[in-house]
Amino acid sequence: MVDISKSHWTVSDWHEEIENRFASLERGEPFINLNEDDHREFDAIFLGGGAAGRFGASYLRAMGGRPLIIDQWPFLGGSCPHHACVPHHVFSDVAAQLLLERTFSGKLWFQDMKDKQISIMEIIEMFRQGRTGPHAFMNYQSKEQLDLEFVLNDQGTILDSKTVSAAGQIYRARNLVLATGSRPKEFTFDGHDLSGVFEHVSLVDTLDYEPGSTAVVVGGGKTAIEYACFFNATGRRTIVVSRDKPLSMIPDHETRSYLMTQMLEQGMEFISDSELLAVVGDRQGRVKSVRIRSSSGEASIETDFVFLGLGQRPNSEHATTVLGVKADAKGFIEVDSRMHTSVSNVYAVGDVVGFPMEMFKARKGGMYAARNIMGEEAHYHIGEYPDFMHTHYEVCWLGMGEEEARSRYPEVVVLKLPPDNPDGHQIALPAGDRMMLYAMMKPNLSGFQKLVIDGASRRIVGAFHVGSGAKDGFQYLAPMVSRGLTVDELGEMDELFLNPSYFIQLCRLRAGSKVLRGM
Amino acid sequence: MVDISKSHWTVSDWHEEIENRFASLERGEPFINLNEDDHREFDAIFLGGGAAGRFGASYLRAMGGRPLIIDQWPFLGGSCPHHACVPHHVFSDVAAQLLLERTFSGKLWFQDMKDKQISIMEIIEMFRQGRTGPHAFMNYQSKEQLDLEFVLNDQGTILDSKTVSAAGQIYRARNLVLATGSRPKEFTFDGHDLSGVFEHVSLVDTLDYEPGSTAVVVGGGKTAIEYACFFNATGRRTIVVSRDKPLSMIPDHETRSYLMTQMLEQGMEFISDSELLAVVGDRQGRVKSVRIRSSSGEASIETDFVFLGLGQRPNSEHATTVLGVKADAKGFIEVDSRMHTSVSNVYAVGDVVGFPMEMFKARKGGMYAARNIMGEEAHYHIGEYPDFMHTHYEVCWLGMGEEEARSRYPEVVVLKLPPDNPDGHQIALPAGDRMMLYAMMKPNLSGFQKLVIDGASRRIVGAFHVGSGAKDGFQYLAPMVSRGLTVDELGEMDELFLNPSYFIQLCRLRAGSKVLRGM
């Protein structure tokens, strides 16, 4: 046990200590940071210091309460910087960069990328080294700036609804907040345990060879597609095997279609309406092929590299067993709008309570749990939210797609770029930062965007963007759209041209008309 | 004269026609698109079909009026896609890409960039070829989607406040809208006319040799810095000579300081408090050096490449001479909040009316002129607006910097990343799309951001972002900030993590406290 309550470690100090913990298999001593001058009972123990637990504890602390975080990892921040959002963004950035380099291979100053296969191992190794930076910063920020108390690097054991043991001590609090997150679903198909079968956690933690020239990705959801685009960008044949049509989470046909066209142009292969039957291994226990069943029968694909993007399951077993908190059939803990479970004084937040498994929901859930624990009656209703994913591009959306809008409203108006025209997508607009070379030299790759409008009320009901740099905007646009943002109000805003989303100026071009027209 | 009123040219058709016009020195016949079935008098002639004229005409058309655009170029859209915003974004994208490639030269899959000088000629040639794409699209959109009538590829001559001749015809309208834009200031220092002295217009139009290893940039404003970063990124010694401190348009000391540090790390040289005395040429009339005067005396710098970023002057002479419209000492036409000049039924919009010379002001000015012409009383007050520029990064800001805020409010709270800490900027956060490899391998380059808050009212009063992808967000954030957006409201929004601006989550970490604290 390392008591750090009297130390002021810098980010560099934390960096070194966390690296040391990971260097040994046993992970060493826990870090304990308790304020011995605070004699109050803890208001809450947050079991898990990921997005939900850390933000919940921070909010509770800011309100004047006393939270304690207990986390199995030697760092705060949870799976996001270690296995999830951060590596995903690293790999998606690599995909975007390699799309650019491959598209302009041998032109201008770009190196020749023909037949060049990029090392996945090296990129993952780079991430493994690099992720300690964010870890170290989270610990620094949590201790020095947010005044959080914590026990890190040891799994807490729930004794009862107010008591948790960790690092050889027993901690009591008025409340318990379960923030234990989720993990990739386990599978039991033949060959699931062969070396060469990964999901996003095991990929970054255990990959120890350079994958060959073919990657098989199983699944059609966000994670599957994001990783598939990354593997494709490295120069590997990439085959996506999925039951459903890929990209079905994007609620607009035309946006999906633009993305599919681009992925196919990059050589990606999609076998949908299909399922993985088995992974077949060689004598050394390494993957040598997969067997799949699709509408055209059974087939075998040679590969030494299989990635499963098949969803998450909650880390709820310990809590449901010890405390008897109610969970649904999949194990997700049930909570009310105050984030309270079926057991008195026990709250749950983050992935362990189910979908959407997004950062804002985890962090805001933690905040709402904190407010209720501190005596406020505060209800969290997730409501409408913006969403995004990566292919080789950033893809953002909010609200409804054109199809749903047309089923709901008699007059739907669509403003989009490129518009319908005889040259299709061979148009240099839209284009914004990171898309300019495409606009100049390969315009069909420079992006796609679309606003869906209820013509009668003139309100924006959906927005879609493929390209780069629109994610921040969608965050701020979403609450305005929820409150009824109109074409006229959008057309009055001040665009920063070349803006990634051309929504403001497209609205302005049409807003003069009492009867809105699409374009 | 090519009458295209009965034709439906595709974007490709326009592309070919515009290229043909530029292929010959004389620029060929004008394009005429008039609707002979519309027998109404024109409501307005827009002299100039750039951002201001084209958007004004579109709005007027959408309102049911009849506008006519007359423009000297064979395309609509004006200087932005030809000389200004579009090439600037292309070059800034190149700078961002080269910063990445140079930073990771020889690592992962990156090519070795050591001592590699990139051709400026090739990049400019690429832009010259590529810009016809946006031009063609503008013409397509204006004719086929916006139903605009126009005379292109011929300079209009104002005869009186209601009459303009162009392409051998005389056109009359109820009103005239001057949208003639601006051009780089002319200079008369010794050597200003030598071959090798450029501003942003002549650079893209006339550069015909590969600049040597040293670029001298004169000026400290947006254009000067943006082009200087581009020249630097190509691998040239780049010296910025300016009277004022560079980046003074960014109203926050710490943000400027982060940017200066990064530019200096890239080897850029700044000689401020200095002025250009003369450019010295060789016998062939080509630049061989510049003479400058700075606080340390006079000096000479050898170079064959000088870029002037010294501001714009209005194209107002024709209108002031013929119509007698009032202009200020610099020639900018004076307008009231209805965009009306001193002469009845004559309006003016865009760069020709002065600062800020931004797209939103041009386009919205056009829109307000249109509304007034169509009988509405509509006043355009520019008010607070978000702003941006490029270095090797995208830089966005709105509101006031920390210094001004502290002079106005007794309790100013700052939320920033990286925060003040013993490791300085060697922190992997913030990081978002396009910044991930920096975050992992070179964290001091992954960006900087800052929110400035009035602690008493909890309102956001300033926001600053260095990195990538925040431009869209600043557009939408700005009107919310103007309406009094608080830390609490921002903390309730749904971030799309890893979002470029971490404003939402930083606010949430502190919002629980009645007395806000910085971090």
C-alpha cells in the first residue's frame, strides 16, 4: 500500500508509477489517497473510477460531499483511455491519415503507398506506450485539482450496501454507487479461445504478432466498422461478417449509402446476413481460417486475425450476487431516473446500467447520482442525443433521417451537399479542414452532409455529416434542435467558413422563401 | 456571348467551360443567363457575385423578387474559392499534414522528412487545377437550384444608380447592390514590383518558379501567419517581419503564447517591432534580398520569395466616382444597418463596406440588403461573433480573453487544458480527432483550450481552442454564449467524446460547486 495523501505527484511522477505497476504481472501495491483531516463519514463509495464513477465523485465533491473511489486499475478514467474511446480514436485517426496517404500515394510529397502494408503491432505498441499519459493526467487531475479520495489498483469487494473492502481495509459510506462498467461479450463458438481471436480489449492488451494480409471482422456495429476501417487502411484485405446490414445505427439511408460507397472504394468486403460458425486453428492453437454461413451458403476464409465487435456485457455479477440489486435478462442493473437501484442507498451509473454506452451518459449519470445522494431530487432523462462513429471519416448525426421524417411530416425539405445532380458525388463541396486535398484532387471523397427539415414548422428534425470536424458542432446543435431550432434561426448564425458543416449557409440560401424548398 | 438560359449544364459541363475561359488570355465570351419569360423589372442588380452578392441575390430570389448578378469572373462565388478562403484552407491543411509528417518522420509508417523541402509550385498548381471544381459547382447551384439570373465573365459598368451595362447590354433595376469586394493593398516601397514579391492573390495566380530555401513574410495578421506556417511546413526557413506582435487578433495571452511556442518549435523566426524598408532585386528583376529595420537596427535577409500579408483595400473606386456614394478615408463604402449607402436605392455589402472581412458578414449583409429591397425593414447588427485562424493548427475563439475578463469581473474562473502544472504542456490532453498521434507520442503538440467564466453569474464570457475540429462548435456556441450560457447549462449538454473542445465535461466537473473554482 502506497499512501500518497501527503504527496503532490506531478503528471510525470504518476506516469512513472503507473508504468511500474504495469511492468510487473502482479501490479504491485495499491495507491491510497485519503484525507485524514476529514473525519466525516463518506457520502458515497463509487465502486469504479471510470467515466461514471470519477465524474460522479467529482460532482459530489464539488457539492461539498465526501466521496471515495475504489478502482481495480492503478489509474482513474476506466476503460475509455485504456481500451475503448482513446485507442478507438487513435486507430480512427490512423485510418483517416492512411486514407489520405493512400489516395494521394506518389502525388505531391506523398510517399508511395502501393502494396504497402502497415504494421498493426507497431501502432498498438505505440498506443500501449502512449496511454499512460492520459492515465497519469487523470490521476493528477483527480487528486490535485478535484480533491478526490481514492483507493486504486485493487478490486473492491462489496460486503453490504454500505461497506466495501479494498487494499486490506474496510470502508463504509452512506451510499454505494456501482460504476463497474462493462466488458466485451464472451463467446462460445468453436475456436473462440484460439490465439488470433480478439475483441477491442484483448487486441490492445495481448496482440503479440503481426497479423497477416487478411482481417476478418465479425459484427456490423460501431466498434466492428471502426476497427474494420482501421485494418483496411493498414493495407489488409478486410472482410466484415455481420448478421445485420452494417451502419444500421445511422438513421438515414443516403448517409449510409455514401459511407458504404466509400468503404467499398477502399476495397472493404461486406458479407451481411451472415454469421460466424467457427474459427479453425492450426496445431499451435493459432487461427488459420473462419467458417461462416451466409445467404449463399457456407464458406471458409483464410486468415490469422479475427476481430469480434459483438457488443458489451455488464460487470454486474458481484453486485447482483452480494446485494441482490435487480438486473435485466442481460445483467444490466435497473435504475430509476435518480440512478437508484432496487436496493436502498445503492445507485448504479455508466455502462453497467445499459445503453447507450456513451461517455456523456456515464458522466451525467454519475452527476445525477451525486445530486440525489446529496439530497437534491434530480431526475436524469437521457432524451434525444447526438451520436457519432468513425469509418475512415468522422460521421455525426442527430434526430431523424429522411425516411422517418417523410413518414411523420407531410412536407419534408432536405438541404444537402453534394445535392442530387448528374455528376453524383463528384463534387468538391462540402469540404472543410482535413478534406481540402480531397476537394481539390478527389472530390467524391470530400464528404457528405444533410439537413432534414419539417417544411411546415421550418424546424430542423435531423442532421447528418460525413467528413471531419463536425463532432463538436453536433454537441451544441443538439440542444438547439431539441428546443425547436428553425431554418431561419440557423441562417442567422455566423458561420466560420470553410466550416465543416455547411448547415448555416445552406439554410440561409433557402430561408427567404415562405415555402421552403430542398436542394 | 453565350446564352445558357435554355441549357442545363452539369457541374462537369461548367467545369469544362470555365477551364476554357481561363485557358485563353482574353477569357472569351460572357455567359448570359436571363429568364425571358419573366417580364418584371429587376428588383436589384448585384454588382459582384461573390459571397455577398450571390447570397443577397439568392435571398432576394427566395423572397420572390428578381435579382440580376453581374460579375467579371466566369464563375460565381467571388474571390473566396479563387484566391482567399479556399486556397488558404488548402495550404493550412497542407501545413497541418506536414506538421504531422515532420513530427513523426521515420516513425511508424511515416516517411523520412529530414531536410525534405516540399514544392510550393506543385501545391499551388494542384490548387489552380482544383479550384475549378468549386467554381463549377457554384455556377451549377446558382442556376439550377437557386434560379439566379446572371451575366458572368464581363465587368459591369455603372451608368447610374439604377443602370449597369455589361456584355454589350444595358440592364436596369429598381436598386443597385455594390458587392465588388476587396483586393490586397498595393505598396510603393522600393522593389515592390520585383518578380518574387507576392500577396495571396498573385501567389496563386502568378507563381512560376520554385521558391528557394528562405521565405520572408511581411505582416502579423491572419493571412501573414497562415501563409508563414504553410511556408514553414514545406521545409523553408520562414521569417515573419511585422510591426506589431503577431497573433494580436487573438484576445487571450496564454492562447497566443501556446501558439507562439509551437511556431517557434517548428523553427519559425519572428522579427516584430520591425518594418520592411525595401526589396532588393538582381539584374533580371528578381528578388534577391529584403532590407528591414527592427529595434536592433537595419538588416538584410537573403531570399527570393517575399509574401506580403498587409491587408485589403476596397474595390470601391468605380462606385464612388460614378455614383458619389460616401466612403471613408480608406475607401470603404459607408452603409447604415439596412446596408443602404448614401445614395438612394444603392446598397453595398461584403468586403467593400469594411471590416470584418468575413464570409458570414458578407453573406448576411447580402441577405439584409435583399430584405430591405423587398420592402422589409431589417437591420443588420454584426455584434459579437466567433472567429478563427490557422497556424499549423485550427485556432478558434469567441468572447473575451482572461485579461479583459479579469479587468471586468471581480471573480474570473478559468477552465483549461492542459492546466497549470509542473510539467507544463507535456500533457496528452486535450486531444481529439487529428490530434491523437500527438497525444500518444508528442503530447505538448496535442492542443490547448480554455474557457473564461464570470464566476458570479457563472456565465461563459470567452472560449479559446487550439487543435482541430472546434470550428463548427464555435459557430453554434457563440449565439448561446451571447444569450448568457452558464457553466451549469454547458455541463448538462451531451459531449461526443473524444470531442475536440472539452468544454462540456470541464464545466461538469466544477458545476456542482456554488462557488466556482478554476482548474
